[in-house]
Amino acid sequence: MLLCGSLMRSTLFAALTPLYALSCLPSAAPPDPIDEGSDDVADPIGELALGACDFAAWPSAMPNPPSDLECGTLEVQRVLGDPDAGTTTIFVARQRSRAFPTGRAVFQLAGGPGGSAVTQSGLVPQLLGGLRDDLDLVYVDQRGTGFSGYLDCPDGDFPQDRAGNEACLRALGDVRGLGSVEAAHDVDRVRRALGYPTIALRGGSYGTRVGLEVLRQHGAVVEAAVLDGVDPPDADFFGWTLGKADVGIELLIDDCAADPACVAVSPDLRADLEARRAALAEEPRRITAGGAPDVEDDALFVLALSYLVEDSYWRSDVPRAVHAAVSGDNDGWNALLGDLFGVTISDRADLNASYVAPGLYLYVTCTESLPNAGGLDALRDLADGLSWGDGHLLEIAEACAALDAPPLDAALRAPVVSDVPTLLLSGAADIQTPPEMAEHALETLANARHVVLPHATHSVMITPCGAELIEQFLLGDHDPAVLELGCVDEVPTPQW
């Protein structure tokens, strides 16, 4: 870990709290699925008038929002069916299609949990610009994220230990109306307010969890869905995430050993990784992080490595950088750390304050993810057998257990049954949401297809082929069976 003269985790260590999803106080019993044939009297919504956007701050890690983005807020019931619980405000942004008006839209669902969909409005058109030929792009900040009542922790940061996690969870107060189920209802509320008879969905990572819940709760108004990096509601993502570093690092070692080009830059990657870890354990390395003095030790090395191997942007650079570092040349590894902390995490305070909300992250972790993990003893046993595991996740689990957070109802953590046309996408090297998770979700999706992209990691939207498949499916006739997969066979092998 990075040290500040003690065993306390540093600011950079805290910045790498897993951004996928694995934050907790008592919550109200979840509402039953809405009867699509009923009127909207039981679920009243305010007016949603979209106009010019006024962003006082914008995360430096995200591309600026498009100039034609329009924004507004929608007032909805805080707890469905309980008007006495008051209301909450949902922030919405939209970019019209080039063929406006078409009356068609695709709703973007952010990852996290705790991510802001609105702050992706500058990125999505760059990657999926073809969608605007016929579809409005709609961004809904899930309540508790972004501009919809961002849930922070008391110290304005991701907690660094069990005590910090407990303090954050206590500070959340009345948490009724949070979580994936309510987020799914909010998607439909925004749909109604904007007047779309039906919508399409595109979700990535944790956004696929919300997307699946929309299919469960409001499938009758969804014409098609793309789920990229699938997060099924019944999967043990907590246990998986605890051990994913072992899986990802071993996969990288195997891939490197099988490719002569990689062997040329790191003849024995396992030996290089173990030597680097041992050297940093014996003598942590003094570094400058963000202009301030800090230290890299073996724990920080393992944590950073676990993120680097799960992203196709960095993964193939790891063997060369680590091999050089073992030989005393830290330039390549410093560059990777710089990307990880300075570009992906960017100005951490800005990113945390307007992208991943620590409070919502912890709440969803405790109530929706941890209940699928089999209990603390099972997680401790798992951690004991890992070579590269993340012990910080155990601290989150212990904080959840200490506050005795009630789990989301089991019926809403069951597989989603749907016949909505759905495209499931996975990266073959994705260790956050591996292809097996999508295959599991596929079992109860009657009109779906799962496509795995070779060499890709988490969120294949960022790859040319992934973007092509998304656009083809959403702009076409939504028949997954006739999807043209030619680009899958042309995905290039990584350059080590």
C-alpha cells in the first residue's frame, strides 16, 4: 500500500476502491413489480422540462458534455406507493437524434454502483455516434449518484478501513428508496415524462444490473436491450471480486507464456511479478504521486496490478513494464501508474464527487451483492486461499455485517425472466464480469444472444467491434439471431 509514515492507507490507495460494484442501513421492503396495465395514479410524477445545462463542475476524467445536451429534473415519489415518504429529484439529460423527431430513444445506464450516467454524455456519442442517426440518447442519474443527490461519505472519500465503512453507512440515514429496483422504476418514470411509448436500453457493468431490473419491472415498454459486461442479480459478485485478481493475473501469465511476442519482453512473467512484489515488500519505493511524496509497497503494487490486468487499454503493457522495473527501470511502470491514478482516476476528488458515489456504492454492496456471497466465514476462507486477493473487500463485508443490513428481497435477487430482444456482450478477458455471468443470465432470457469478443476486457463498448455490434443491434430490427458477427473474427491480438 502507499504509506504516509504509518500503516494508514494513502489517498491514492483509497482512490482505487473497486469502481465496479461491490455501500448500508435498514431499507424498506422493495415494491412489487408494477402492473404495466395499470394507470399512473399510484406512481405520480412531476413535469420534466428540458433546457440548457448548467454544470458547475465536471469530472476532468470525462469528456466534456456535448453542446446540444439538454437537462432537467423530475420529481418522483421517494418510496413507491408511500406518498408520506416525500419525493426525490432525478436529474436527466438528453441529446436529440440527428433525425429528430423520431420518438425513439436509448437510455444509458451507468456502472458503479454509484456512477453518473450524465457524466458519460460526452463519451457515449464518441463511441456510439451512429446511434444518433435514429435515437435520442437519454441519461438518467440514478438517485444517490451524480446530480441526483450524490451520496458521499463523511470524509468526502471512499472509506479506507472497516471503521470508515461503518461510519459512512451510518451517515446514510434513511435509505428507503435506494438501490437497483427503484432505479429501474425511475427509468420508466423518465420514459413516461418524456413521452416515449417504448425505449431501448444500453447498460454497462453495474448498469446491466439496473437494465435487467428494468426488464423485470417494465419489460413491456422496452423494445431492445444491450447489456455489456453482465451483472446478474443472483450472482456472487462479492466473492468473485474478492478473488478476481488471482484469476486476472494468472490469465495474463498464461496468455503471455503462449505468445512468443510477450515472452520476448518478459521471458518469465510469473517470476517478474513475484520478484517485483517481494522487492517492494522488503523495501517500499519512494515515489511522487500527484506532486506529493508517497511510497509504493507490495500491497499497492498488487492492487494496481489487479486493475491494470482487467483493462484492455493497459493489460498488454504490463509484462514489458514489470520486467523493466525488476531490472531497475521504473519508467514504464511509472507511466502505467500515472495513467491509472492520473487519467482513469484523474483528479480523484472531482471524479468521486461527480461520478462514483461512495455511499450508494456501499449501500448496494451490502444489500444486493453481499447477500449472494454465502456469509463472512465463506469469504474469509476464500481470502485465505488467494495469492493476490483484495483484503479491503473483507473490511466492507465486515462493516455490512456489523450494521446488520437487511438484504434485498430474494425474489428481486432471482434471475430475470424476459423475452425482450437482448444482446449480451462480454470480453473474453473480462475478470470483473466474466462471460460465465452472461451465460447464466442467458438461461432465462428467451430472446437473447451472447457474444464474446476475443482479447477484450471489461466493457466492450470501447472496442471498435463492440461498438459496431451495439449500433447494428439497436439501429436494426432487434433480432439477435441475425446479428452479423464478422468483426468478431477480426479482433486483433494484443501487441505486447
